[in-house]
Amino acid sequence: MALNVINKASAIDISQNKLTVAKGELVVKQGKSAVSIKEVREFEYNNEGIEELIKFLGEYKEGIMEATGPYFYYLHEKLTEKGCKVTVINPLHLSEILGKKTDKLDAQRLLVAYMTGVVKGSYIPSGEIMELRKLTRYRESLMRKITQVKNEIRTFLEIAGYKIEPFDKRGRALLEKLSRGEELSKEEKNELKERLGRNLDDVEKLALRQLVELLKSLEGMVKEVEDMIISKIPQPVVELSKIPGVGLISAATIYAEFGDVSRFSSSKAARAYAGFAPRTKQSGESESHSGMIMGNKYLRRAFFLVARVARKSEPFNEYYERLVSRGKSAIKATCALAGKLASICHHVIKDGVYKGVVKKRFRVPRGKDVNVQDVDVGGVLDSLSQ
């Protein structure tokens, strides 16, 4: 019996310097479907190799690739520009389904999984959302470097016996003096007598001076990135920033990481994507919960930090205090509030407007329209994501 071709697709296995491509056709024979691998080729991962790859694909305009580190982004952009429909799969999801990777057969296994409907693609944003995501993630990486530098500064001060807080206004001035090897004034010594240590040696002075300079440089970089983020934020970010606890940068992060919220079936699905849904295990009629679904790590961090601020403000402080009074720890209560905020933010992005209590100090970016409404959201809080 002749083969009846019903679909064509390709799969690309990506490494830093090499692209392995498999082309295949989904066929039906005697009522059963199978994937027939037509050809497998390797290309260098450079512009010339990508052009050869596109010619090789020909009419195979639909395909799949793994989200391998940062390497897949450029190829995804190039193929999309040429009219290809490319699905991106999380390697962890693929490993759960197909087991451990084997380099020689990766592209073929990926193609079979894709054409038989076993794997589901990842969401890849574009346009303003992708631009904001790159900016906010870059800012996050800079903030991690700042934290590392601050910890190193604290370590050197602790070694020398200093018990000062070096990053508040007063401590920063002292840190500047110490890093330059300047003598503290008599008043400063008397005021901080119990918290000062020995004289710094040459190595400690050098290290502190360099670390302070690095800290200033990183802080300047963060400021520059934040200015660009604020200059590019769309209206949904302005709406999100009205929520108590949500600043403009946090709002930009939330909007960029959620992306197209129409892909979520409900606010609960959005909450799970943000990493604040319980991991449920079922066995027969019994059901148990153990920890949280990890979700998107950038959203998870953003919502946790937002919740730490929001728990002190109306209308969220009442909800937080109620959980604590029931025996929840501060961390668990904060996570629960973060989940609520994730649901609310999903609705704000979806509906295009925030209808809750607007925080007292609200910053409006230049050129942005504002529609401030002051209504009670207590009922909404209690009903969301129960």
C-alpha cells in the first residue's frame, strides 16, 4: 500500500557551533501513523550555515527546536523572518518524555516527538514584550552582581572587626573614607566606638577601594537600564504600577514575563506559571500538596518581592495578617499574597485596567495616560485563586 503523506516538518538540535537538522514526513499506513525521517544534515552555526540550512529546509516550513541556552534566539529570529513557523521546546520537558539525550539522534527524536504531538512548545515573546524582557532580565543580572559586591565588602569589613552597616547613608560615607584610606574624625570615632575595628592593612584598603568603584559603576549601569525601561513601558505596565507594592520596574518585569496572557486558561494557570500554585499529588481518591510548582523564576522573585511591600499596605495587609493569625509563617503568608497578586496582575493585563485601590504614591511616566479608579477590591482578593 502506498504511503499517504499528511504532514511535513523539521527539527533542529542546537549547540554553540553546530546545527543538526532532521526533515521528516508524518505518514499513515493501515490506519496507523508514523514518522518517516527523510534526511539529516549538519551545518555550522554561523550566518553562512543558517543560509544553507534555510535552503535545505525548502518546503519544510514548520518545525521545532530546543531552547538551548542563549543559542536558539538568533536562529529562531532568522527562521521566523523567512516565514518559518518554529516551535521552541524546553529541554527539561523533552527529557521527561524521551529520557536522556544522545547527540547522534537528538534531531530525529525531537522530530518524532513533535510530529506525533508528544511535546508542547514554549512561549517566545516578540516586539515590545521581548525588548522589555531582555531589559528587565539584564537589570536582574546586574542586581545579582551588586549583591555579590556588597557581600564581599561586608566580608572585608567583618574581617577587620567593623560592625557598621556600610550601605545606608551614614555607612556609605564611612565606607568611602575607609576605601580611600582616610582617617575618621574624632566625632565619628566617638559615635561609632563600639562598632569600629582595627586599622585596615594595604590589601584590605586596595580591595575596598576597587569594590566601591565597581559598586558605583554597577549602580550607574542599573540606573541607565532603568531609565530605558521606563522610557519604553506600554500602558499595561502603567496600570500594573497602580497596585500597592508594585513599582514601575516590577510592573515592567511582570508584564514582560507574563507576555501574552491569552495563553493562560485562567488566573489559576497564570498563578501557576508565576510559581505560586501548590504541587498536587493524587492517588486514587486521596490528594496531597507538597511545596510549590517552580514556574517562571523571574516572575516568582518579582511577585515575592512585591508581596513583601504590599503586605504592609491596604488592601493587602488585612489578608496577610489574617493568614498569620491562622498560624501561617511570614514566608508562607507572603507567598500566598504573592499568588493573589499574580492573579490580580493577570486580570489587569487581560482587561487593560486596574480597578482596585491605587497606592498613595503613584509615579506616572511622561506621556502616559492615567485612569485612576479608587474602589474596594476586598471581595476580589477573597475570590481569586481559591
